[in-house]
Amino acid sequence: MPASTLIDIPLIDFAPFLVDHPSSEDFQAQQQVAKDIFRACHEVGFLYLKNHGISQGAIARTFYQSRAFFDLPLAEKQAVAWANEFSNRGYVGMERERLDESQPGDLKEAFNVGKEISKTDAVENPALVLNRWPTGHDAFQQTVTDFFEVCAVEAERVFRAFAIALSMPPDYLVERHQTHGYTLRLLRYPPLGAQPKPGQIRAGAHSDYGTLTLLFQDNVGGLEVLSAQGEWVAAPAIPGAVLINTGDLTQRWSNDVFRSTKHRVALPEGDEVKDDRYSIAFFCQPDADAEITCLPTCQSEDNPPKYPPIASGDYLLSRLQATY
């Protein structure tokens, strides 16, 4: 079924959450933003934020370095290849990942980065994982590392808005993301070459695994969101806005109050079959030992918890093992 051209994903002004020392009027404005976020996450599971605090320059520099990385020879990219779901770092080649487990591998390549640590840190704490960087590309490493940190700051702002929306203390989610176990993922969807396999698309239908995702897109379309009515709705780039979606663990935390919505990247049509598509995703996963259990504000005698408690790290590992 082709995606609808109707855009029903809300666009929300996030400016009230950028204030360092909010006044009572700012708090009131934040409450209204939180209400808008609640409605979007409950009804759609996706929303756009404008005035989000991430500079367009930082986004543009990261896209530039992403294109440069994917233009490297395959052998150079394979030298930093993704090895296993425990580290979840490095280059992921074409068709290596299968987000829809019932379909062939996705027509995309990716590069995964976690929080940058030193070799000394890794030796002292074996639970920490080193990133895998291509040698001789210092500007790429610096730009991507800087953007990871920028996104981490933005994520904390959104965590606070989500917590307020769910009638929890503002720092509730921030406190469960202390280790910054996030994944910054650069993505390239090459032009279509040979005829795709039956059922194969650029990224299979899936939901994200963690708390929430920040997504930055170029102007080449393809991202589609599954509406509550079962229709695929186009989710194109909006200049100056970041796209946010709710993940599985927030759906579990909220007892299905917030939706973890399936989405996909469909095959291009017409002249766009000749175009590369690039995007950048920042996946926010709670601390590995954080217990995901139903929030007190999302349950009652008439609406008991639907999911048993689970550790964040255990859930992520189970999902990665299923898709690789």
C-alpha cells in the first residue's frame, strides 16, 4: 500500500525547554509542550520538534562527514565492520541487517557509534566498549564524536518533557540514562541497482527498541510511519525540525499509553531510484541495569501493568540478536 501524502505527525515548538532558568511562565509553557507531546506519543508515536537547540551547522557537518565515510572503498569500511550485538559498533554492510525478520536483508549500509571512551577506560572497566574508527580520518571521528555529545544533551531535554507528559518527576528518565548508552547511527541507502528480492525494501518495518530516537533526514523521501488506522503515512524531512519517535521501552514503561510505532523506509520510485538517501539516527537506550517496570501514573486497578519488569540491557540484546 503506498504511503499517504497526508502529514498527520504533529510539529511542536520545543523552545520552552531550552530556557536555562525557567520562570513560572516558562514552566506553564513547558506544561503545554508536554501536553502536546503526550497527545503525539499517545496517538501517533512520532512528532517533529522545531526550535530544538541543535544547530543546523552541526547537523550539516555530520551529514557531510557521513557521505565522506560511505564514499570510502568497501575494504576500508569493512576494516571497521560491526562484529557482534554485544558491542554494536562499526560498519554494517548492505543486507547485513534485517529489521523486518520475515523479509530479506535491508538495502542500506550503516555506521554505529557509542559514547567515546579512552583505551584506559576500557581496560579499567571491561563493560565499556571502544568505538571502531577508520584510520586517517580524524575530521570524521571528531565531527561524529561531537555530534554524539550534542544529541545526548538534546535527549536529556526531551526526557524531561516526556517525564512531565507522563506526570512523573522531570528527572525520572534522565536518572535512568546516566551511562549514556546511546547509539549514533549514520545511514546510507544507495541508489537501486538490481531488482530487489521479493519483500525487500530499504529498511524493513520495525519499531525502535529503547526510550526514544532522534532522527535527522535529507530531502530524499522514503520514511513511512504506520498509523493507528493501519495506513503507511509519509514522514518527510521538515527544514529545521528533528523527528522524534517513541521506542519499545517507553511503551512498556507507560503501559501502552505512549505508542512504539512501526516505521520503514520504502523503495524509491521514479527518478529517485538513482538517488542516495542519507539519515542520522540517535537511539536512546536506558542504562543496561535499569529496570523497565510500569510507571505508577500509568496503572490502576482497572488498568494493571501489561508487561513484566525487564532490564533494559536484556531487552536490547534480545532485539539485536533477532535482527542480525
